[in-house]
Amino acid sequence: MRAARFHSPGVVTLDEIPRPVPGPEDLLVAVKAASICGTDRRIAANGHFKLGTDRALVLGHEFAGEIVEVGAEVSGYNVGDRVSVTPNIGCGKCSFCLRGLNNMCPDYEAFGVTVDGGFADFVLIPGFAIARGNVFHLPEGLSYQAASLVEPLSCCYSAMRQLDVGPTSTVLIMGAGPIGACHVMLAKLYGAAKVIISNSRQPRLDFARSVGADVLVNLSEENLADVVDRETQGRGVDVAITCVSKASVQSEAVDLLGTFGRVNFFAGLGKPELVPLDTNRVHYRALTLTGTTGSSNSDYFAALELAASGRLDLEQLATSTFGIEQITDALAYAGSGEGMKAMIRFDAA
């Protein structure tokens, strides 16, 4: 089978490798659609702290497909079932896993990081991923392409749950990539009164408008603080979400919050860095600072239900489609900022 594999930083090749053979507790899934995440690009370029050097790794953690083989000891899944997965597989024993927070497990495994992922014709789903609740049946009518985008939506859903967005909220989203667009859709679904989004690329801002953003701020033409001041009559925003990996953006987000404002530092920084914050503003305005990483299985289930409900359209995030043999071009497109998501499709999904 064909597989896009990471060999070393900067070296990702399309290889012909044997089709996996599932054991009695495993599933084998024919991948139908897989989308490229910024994490995939970072691993391709720089590696990952969990990656060893003893084997090549199939990348990809946002994927959906059809079960083609079922291990003899597996129950609840059948050949022909349409499924997707949550990528982070918790240990099942730590205090976080026992509270349902597999995304916070300090000893996790993950598709496309420690376990071969979905940038291949077939992916083996190991028994421990099934046992820990990481494999989901797709709702009827949800396409494979949309299903492969549920994972980033679920991460945004996890963040949005912390922020108390409602019909009186003005929400600022800093960064208009695919994650920013997911936050726009969710903020409008939560009933936000006004969504302001900032970015330096006008085409991405225009896309954000198409999914519900009310105010577009092109940072090459306007000062964000001035726009926020104008749009909130000097009060500041109720909610800010940082979707850009810059310390200056995190600092500015706090500066732009109004009284009782909430911020989510969604995008982590590329390397550990101290961020200057006006803690007096935090203190006297009673601000709430939050951070989220990944999503739990319950977050994913909720996002899957949202995607299937028809209340938001995930497929529009896939602005360019590639075959697996075009993995180099797909990774380049994903990092170009030209569109939104690069989608790899394996048939008419």
C-alpha cells in the first residue's frame, strides 16, 4: 500500500509498504479522506519529542474511513462500518484518563505521532485505541471529508466551552486560518452578537466572512486596537481567542479584553517563551485567562454530532484536494496560507 512516512526532520516520502495485518483485538480501516494539520507539518519539518529513530512513521491524525477487517475478539464494529478516530489515546489509568480527559494524559499514544496514522491507503487501529473509546461510528449522511475535519473542530469546541460565549458577547478571533474559521462558526452557533477576526491575508478574512465573521481586520491596513475600540464603544471585547503562535498576539489579546473578559490561548508557542502580560489589567478588570490543548473523546463526540446536524458545514474548509501521491504538494499547500485545509482523498469520498 501507499503511505506518506516521516523518516527524519525534513524527509517525508511516499513509500510502498505492506498492508497492515490486524491482530485479534484490532481493526483495519481503508482510509477515505485525511486532512493536513499544522501539527503534521511541524512533525514533517522538525520531528516530535515522542518520535524515536528506529522506524519510519506514517503521518496523519485527522482521517476517516471504512472498516475492511475486524479482529476475532473485537465487538461493536463490523466490516463496512464508517469510522473516524480521536488521535490522542490515553493510558486509561492516570487521574486525567479516569476523569475522561485523554487529551491531558502525560503518557499518551497518538495516531501520526507514535502510532502509524492516516496518510496511507490503510490504517491499523490497535486494540488499545478501541478499548479506550477512540473509535467513533460516523453518523449517517456525514461525508468522509467532513468527518476528517471533526478533530480540529473538536479542539475548538473544547476551547469554546471555557469561554461562556452567548448572545451578548463580542468575540475577537486572532488568526483566520482553518482553526480561526472553526472558531467563527462555533461562536456564531453559540449566538455571539459580534465576531471580529484579524489576519494579514485578505483571502482568509474573506473566507471568515463567508462562515459568519461580522468584522474583518486586515492587519496590514488597520490597527486592531483601534477597530476593537470602535466596535465595542471603548469597552473591549468579551472573549478573545488566539489562533496565531506569537507571544505578541497573546499579550495583545489580554490588552483588548473588557471587564470580566475571557481569553483562550488556543495556539501554543513554537518554543517556551515568557509572555509579557498586564497583570494589573487582569486584576482590576477581573479577567479570566484559559488555555486548552487538543480535545477529549467527549469533546470529539459532541463535535461529531454538530457536524452531522447540518448546523455548520465543515466541507467548505477543504479548499484544495490532493491524492496521496501528491503528499509533497499537499504539505506545501497546507503551509502556504493560500487557502484553508489541504484534503487527501483516496476515492470519491
